[in-house]
Amino acid sequence: MNVWQLANVAANTPLLGERDEAGKIWLTTGDVVMTVITGVAIVFAMLVLLSLIIFLFGKIMDAAGNKGDGAGKKRIIKSAPKEKVKKNEPVVEEGVSPAVVAAIAAAITCILGKGKFTIRRITRSSSRKAWGSAGAAENVRPF
């Protein structure tokens, strides 16, 4: 059997359904249901497989990242010695920007203070850190 004969047999043999007198292929309800169920099953199987691959990859990367830290030893963080705080001096945690401290102090003063307060000026604080300023200076420097 040559290639042309094989192609002719394949064209005349429907994979699903039955042919009518006009040559059209009609799918039965069972064929449609099985096709839908097979498609949905393949999609969900691939989603589960992809989830497992991502989960295992995350575990491998976590294990590789923790090797340099002493393989699971707990770190003990010692707190700094507590300093004596003056009576009227505000206590500010590390990492809180001065702009946030100023806004909170202004709100408390307006709520608890007696008298009228007005906002005289609002200025934008610089959002760039040292590395951001250095990068901006590097990019705008003339050639």
C-alpha cells in the first residue's frame, strides 16, 4: 500500500461519528461527551502536574538558599539595650520615615492641642534614597 492509498483510506474513515449520504460526519452524543470529558481531564491533569512542578521547584530553591545559613539553625536576635527616654521625647521605631512621624505628630497636635492651627506649606519629600540619587545623577550627566 502506497502513501496515496493510505491517505484515501484515512479520508474515508471517520475517527468520530458516522458519515451520511452527502459525506458529512455526524457526531453522536456519546462521542461529544467523551471528547469533552477527555479534554477537561487532560486540562486538570496538566494543572495538577504544573502545580507539583512549581511546588517542587520552590522546595528545591528553598533548600539551596538555606544551605549557606547553617542548614536550619535558628537565629537568635539580641535586642539593643533600652535607653532611658526623657519624659516629653517621642519614641520612634527604626525604619519609620520622618515624614510619617511629622504627619502623626501634626495630627495629634491638632486633636489634642488647644487653639487654631493652619497648614502653611506642603512640600514633597524626596523619595529617592542614596542609590536612587546616584543613579539619577549618573543618567543625567552630560557626555
